[in-house]
Amino acid sequence: MSEAKTCLFDVPGCAALRRTLRCDPEQFRRVRNALLKTFASDAVATAEFIGRDRLAIHALTLEQRHESAVDGATKLLLRTGQGLLTETVVLRIASGRCTVCVSSQVGCAAACQFCATGTMGIARSLSTAEILDQVLQAGQILAEQGRRLRNVVFMGMGEPFHNEANVHAAVDRLLDPAGFHLSPSKILVSTVGVIDAMLRFAERFPRVGLALSLHSVEPDTRRKLIPLAKKNPLPELRRTIAELNRIQGRGVMLEYLMLQDVNDSDEDADALVAWTEGLDVHINVIPYNPIDDAPHLQATPRTRVDAFAARLRDAGRKTTRRHSLGRDIEAACGQLVKRSNLRPR
Ligand code: SF4
């Protein structure tokens, strides 16, 4: 009978394996650094490691890889040990900065109207190892191409703060000098606004970025788009951002999806300016990728997106327009997983 393997991300397990193998700690450190810091291939990293047959490097199996024909995005469909699919997006931005967008759950209970993942319901939260393996696999793909992974964003499937303990543990490991050793400024966690969890996160990781999916400052509109807004109302969210500014000493990113005739008028822009008065925020205006499940939601035309962003800038708000990558590989989070799950395996 073959012996059970030890997960690379199981720190006490790896220490026990090292003792069992009577392996030189330096040899083990080299394997770990080759994988997590330089994203070497599995074969190269473990070539001289006596315990390579006892180490499980990956927590997820790469099932499909979709390359965008029009820009630098790659979407990975990854399968968990229980056979569930999740997805990860590798973004190669023209400036050369490479980012991985990781999932924290399979499906999502938040049920946001504009999101394909939200229409799937929740299957389960991903483990810390499953979150970290997305970073490792993305880093290895980029390293093969001579590129370097720079940023990790939690903007894939799932609400990160519905999987709080595992997301905290994953961020710990991303920052850890003995782990991936990323700078906190290179990590961004995006939430639809789970107030208590945002504050806990900021206390624990004061230098890691937080993004809030805001999308509207009109209470009824926001509640329709994001059912969780009922539990986390706008006045409290506003006070929370002020508190995050105080704790972190840095700005909060506000994500604003542009939906035609829903939240994209000049009045909406003015309301957003008024709502953000006195807050340290950076507004990211995001073009919408329509999904089949929400035929009533359409993308705001490009000229209106630009006019909306200009109005925010003219009022003194730091504003950028996000360029959506990977449209041709179904960039809307969850679309690809949904489709694959419908096909018989
Ligand atoms: S937008 Fe995020 S929080 Fe909302 S349903 Fe989709 S994955 Fe969940």
C-alpha cells in the first residue's frame, strides 16, 4: 500500500515528513523556495529531493486551460479532490505586471444579480491549500514563459469573507518569508461588504489592500444587485471605510460595475462623489460582461463609461477605468465552470 502524501502547504506535516526522512532542513527549504518563490516546475524543484514521492505539491488538478486569443488572459479550470470545479484567471497586463485572480469558494451564497457564480449557489469553501495552489500553478505557468507573478487578487469565485479563516491563513502564507514572501501591497482582497470581517481583516493585515464591490450608493438599487447589502447597509459601510482608512492608513478600492440605466447616470456619479466625500478611496469603474442569467442587465456603452469616470475625476476622486481582459474566454466569473458542469464528464 502506498503511503499517504504530505501536502506542501501543511507546515507541521512537512516538518514531520522531513524528520521521518531524516532530510537536511536546507534541502527541504530549497524545494519549498524553488516552488513558492521562483515557481520552478515540480520536476526541477524536486529533482534532488529524496522525499519527492511523499510530497503532494498540488491540492488541485488542472482540468482545462483556456487562452484568450485577444489579450493576455488565461483561465484555468481546476478540480478539487471531491471533483468540484473552480477557476483561476492569470492576467498578463501590457505593462508586464502579472496578476493571478484566485477563487476562495466553489460557487457563492451571496447571489449577486450580475454574477454567474452567484447563480450557482454555494458548493463549498476552498481550503487554504486549494487557495494557495492556485497561486502556485499560475506562478509556474508564468515562469515557464519567462514572466514573474507580481500580484494576487481575491476576486474569483466566492465571497472571501464567507471563508474567512482559510483566506486569513492563505494571506498569512502569501506574506510569510518562509512561504511566497509577497509584499502586502501586492495582495488585494475584494468583498461585497461583510462589515465585521472587513474590520477584522484590516486589524490583522493592516498593509494588505481591501476592495469593496459598491456598484451603487442608492440603497434600493444596491440591495437589488447585492442581496447581502440588506445586512450591511450603506451608512454602516461608509463608517467602515472611514475606520479602515484609520486602521490601515491607506485607501480602500471601490469597485463600480457599469450597468446601463441602472447606476450609470450623471446623477449616480454625483451621488457617488457625495458618498465618498472625506474618504480615502480609489474608484475603479468596471465595464460589465453580460451573463445569460441576467438578461435585464446590460453593459453601459463605452462613451458613457468614460463620461462617468471623467465626472468622478473632475470632482476630485481618484478614478481608473478597468480594462476587462479575457472576454473571449468568458471573463465573467463562474461562467466557464457553470458550462463545464453542465457537460457530462
Ligand atoms: S460577485 Fe462575488 S460575492 Fe457576489 S455572487 Fe459573485 S462571487 Fe459571490
